[in-house]
Amino acid sequence: MKPASSRSLQVIDLARTAAILPVMALHLKPNLPPPHPSYIWAWDRNGGYGVLMFFVISGFLITRVLAEGSKGAFQASWKKFYVQRAGRILPLFLLILSLGLLFALIFRDNSSLFSFCFKLPDHPADWTFWGPLILFLFNWARCFLTPLWGGIGAYWGVCWSLAVEEQFYLFYPLILRKLKNEKNLIQFLWGVVLFGLLWRLAMAFISFPDSVDIKYASFGCFDQIALGALLYFTHKNFSKTLLQKPGLCWVLTLCGSALFVAANLFTNNWNKIDFIYSPLLAGLSVFFFLLGGLNLTWFESGFLKLFTLPGKYSYGNYLYHIAVIYFLAPYLQNLHILLAFIILVVATTALSAFSFNYFEVPVNHYIRNRFGASRVS
């Protein structure tokens, strides 16, 4: 079996599928009749963990791109890295902002569906909303400025996680150059993980509960991205051993799955205690699941390919799914919630696949070619 670095990582797309589906389910629920109580676990608690899973996966993939580039992680070209990030993130992000503004103007009414999806601040031109949104500071704005807006739609609200990632990656290449070697970086990353836990501990008792929605603060999320970077180096250093021990890999994968279930079962609607430990528990669940799964051929099986599609197009699914909910909700009202959910996933994934292949990829290639930043890996 080839090392994961030299083949497609289908298990990563499967993990991204596991991350995006609960996010979509969480946002579908308020727009349909209440589900049977047996579905509450799936529809109420998992959505927040989906975003945390994305942070871990992102940290792994970005570190992999940097480390496997021609100059390695610690001498990577800043220009190539930032152009690549811009080419991947900005085209769809700017399109989403434009479409959202258009939808907000065309479909504006007093319905609960519109308010949930597209509502703009009470003062639509409010710079405290648009400024942070465009500058990837939206998570901090959601921490401290939300009361000024009078509520916003989920279409805009989901952009907070993009802000967290771009803030981390803004300084990541600089940190790598300063640290110079893998040992120093690993120590730094574990420091970030510890700091994230201590930050949430401090914030839970300083500002909880009040109007400050501190869970969106970057310092309480960076530890998830750091865990993803640590996953890359752990996998790189122990891959040869793990490839020879599939039993151990299955144990790691099952432990990761058990941690994810535990993170959900023992979470009580994100109270003070949950706020402290749950993100770390969710991050570790992805860490162990992928550490084992990256070295198991079963996860590269062809019969799993269909299940990778929501994950493969997860960036589009994340940004498009609120709009799809808005347009499909009237047709989903009388359906069983599981059938409604399947329709949402299929429709959004189809839209995201079209957007990826016929808009995002061509524009991405244009940006990279225009600024001389071809793919690193």
C-alpha cells in the first residue's frame, strides 16, 4: 500500500462528509416540522462539532501542502501559499456574498424562513457587519457586535469559521520559518492546543453567560487547527509502522469514533462546562479517527466513493446549503425529515459540484497562473 501522501485521500473526504452533514441537518431542522424525539441527537447537537471537525481536517491538509512542497514546510514560498489560498477561498466566498445580497433584496419579507436564511442587520449598510465579513474578522464581530445588528440570517452567520481559518493561516508560514524545524513546531502546536483549552476555561468563568458569544473567538478554535497540523506530523512519522499494523489502525479509528459519540452524548446544549472541554474532545476524535483511517485500505474502497461526494464539495456545501434550504423548504414541509434531509444533501452537493468544476476551478487556475503560483502538491 502506498503512503497516504502519494495517493488520493478518500478517507479525508469521508471525514469531511461526516463534518458537513450534521451542519446541514442542524440548519434544516428549524425550517421543518419538529422531528421525532429519536432524531434530536442527530439534529440538535452534532452541527457545532461538524465545524470543529473541519478545522482539524483543514490543519492537516494545509500543513501537508506546505510540507510536501518543493521547499518543504519551513521554507515554503509565501507568495505561492497566499495566492493558492486566495484562489481557493475568494472566488466562491465573493460569489456567495454577492448572491446573498441579491437574494436579500429580491426575496425580502417578514417570513421566518427569510429571517432564518438571509436577514441582514437592521441597518443593512452597517459597516460593523460588512467590514469584518469581508476582512475575515467576522468571528470576532459575532463575539462582540451581534447585539448591534438585531439578528442576521444563517447564510451570513456561517462565515465565522472561514474567518478563524484565514486568521490562523495568515501567520502560519511566518511561524514555520521562525521555528525552523519540526521539533520546535510540534512543541509550538501542543502549546496552541493547551492555550485553547485554557482560553475556554478562562472565558467560561469570565463571560459566561452574557451577551458576549465568546465561543466564536479565534483563540478558542485555533487548537483544532493545531491538532490537524499535529496529525500530519504524527501520521508522517508513524505511517510505516501503522501500515504494518491494521489492527492498531482499526483501534485508533474506533477510539476516534467513540470520542465523537461521547462528545455529543455528554454535551448539554453547550453549557459552561461543555464549552471548555467539548471542542478538544471533538478535535481528538478526528485526530484518532484519521490517524488510523489514513493507513487502512478499507477507507479507499470504491464502494465508499459515493459517500465522499458531500465531503469532496464540502466548501461549496457549507456556503450554499442555507440558500438551498430557502428554496427547497416549501417542498420539504410534508416529507419525512430523513427524506427531506437526503434531498437537501443531494441538491446542495449537485450545485456545489457544478460550481466547483465550472466556476471555482477555472477562476482558481486563472488566479494562480496570473500570479505565478502553481500547485505545490
